[in-house]
Amino acid sequence: MNFSEMIRSLKALQLVDKKDYLTPANWQEGDDVLLPSPGSEKEAEQMGRKAGDRVYSLNWYLWFKKM
């Protein structure tokens, strides 16, 4: 592991610790982050109604936030 990969990993861990986000593999600072999945399609519908324009989904269980 090189130094830049350690810094990238540390930034991802700090973001996850600070906010309720998940970072996908090879996440870079500024990339979109994953949101915790809703437990059901009904919860996903509610999440979609509350979501702002920076939140989007690829499926009812896969939600992202633009950073």
C-alpha cells in the first residue's frame, strides 16, 4: 500500500465516521457516496419523497448522494 492509498482510505474512514454514509470501493474525495439502504420498498418510497436533488437511486435498495 502506498502513501496516497493510505490517505485516500483515511479520508474515506473519516467521512464514514462523521456522517451516516458508506464509501464504495476505490472512492475518491468528492465522489458520490452510498446511503444506508432502506429496509423495504415502502421505506424507499418515503426516502425518495424526502430526498433532495442531490440524492438518487439505482434501485429501491441502492441510494447515492452527490458530494
